[in-house]
Amino acid sequence: KQIVLIKNRIEKLVPANAPLVIAGDFNDWRRYASDALVESLNVSEVFESMSGRPARSYPAILPILHLDRIYVRGFAIELVHAHHGRSWSRVSDHIALSARLIRKA
């Protein structure tokens, strides 16, 4: 239900050709949300685009599950990084994910 609400809100408020970033904890280990967003909003997931699979982001102490995502539209992906390590595991129970993006002309 939440993915449908997100998708509908974005379709209502954001023009179809506008650049877009959607990021967060999707608890999407089965990739249902990913498939729905990619197909309906023409976005790509940054880690999948760069390495062929989403980042392992949970639990922070020993990331196994692919729960967090960064979806983009209208950007070239220059770099992605999953921030591992003891200091990062103290910030949250999920590791931080980041991407360096370049706006497409």
C-alpha cells in the first residue's frame, strides 16, 4: 500500500520528465517495491545500475539484507558507496548509502 501511495503522489506532483531522487528504508528484501517503482516512474536503483544488485544495508553490524534503496531519474550515476564500519554501525541499525549524481542535460 505504501509503495502505491508513494507512486501515486509522485505521478500527481512531479512531471514525468523531471529529475527525481527517492531514497530510504523500503524494507524491500523481495524487491516488490523496486519492481513497481522502476516500471511506473522510470527510475533506476543506483546500486543495481552500478553493480547489478542492491546494496546490503541491514543490519549495520553485518549487512546481509537489501532493505534500503536510492532511486533516480534524470541523473547519471558517478559513484555509489555503502558506508561500512564500526563508526557507521553506531549511527543507525542500517548502514548509510550514498551516491554521487550528475544531472543529465
